[in-house]
Amino acid sequence: MITKSLHEELKHKGILVTALHPGWARTGIGGPEATLSPEESIKACMSVPLNLSTENSGSLLSYNCLLYTSPSPRDLSTSRMP
């Protein structure tokens, strides 16, 4: 919600805002079965600001610049987050 609020507050100044999901990376939190290495996640995340636009400002974007939609709580109880 803070991302959307900041977007609304700053858009008239031309400032773009996003929250970023780094993907499922092999870290202490993601574990060894995660699909991305930390380096792959970081490299992909670094491109997100370059692709930010007025159309996607204020949203949660994934590491690959796609609009991220959170899984439902029911999905979280039965599977790992991609």
C-alpha cells in the first residue's frame, strides 16, 4: 500500500515508484531448490528501474519486470512461492 501511496503523492513531480519482488533465489531464505542464483536475481533486478514507466509506477514488479500478483493464502499453504 505504501508503494501506491508514494506513487500518488509523487507522480505530479514525475517520480516513478515501485516495489520489487526479487524472485525465488537460492539464499538462506529461498533454500537450495530455488530457481534463481543470487547473481541472476540481482542482475535481473538491476534492469527493473530501466523499464519503469508511468503505466507500471505504483505497482509491485517481479525481478523480470512483470506485474507481480501475490499468491492467495491458500496457495501459500500448499506450494512454494515461485
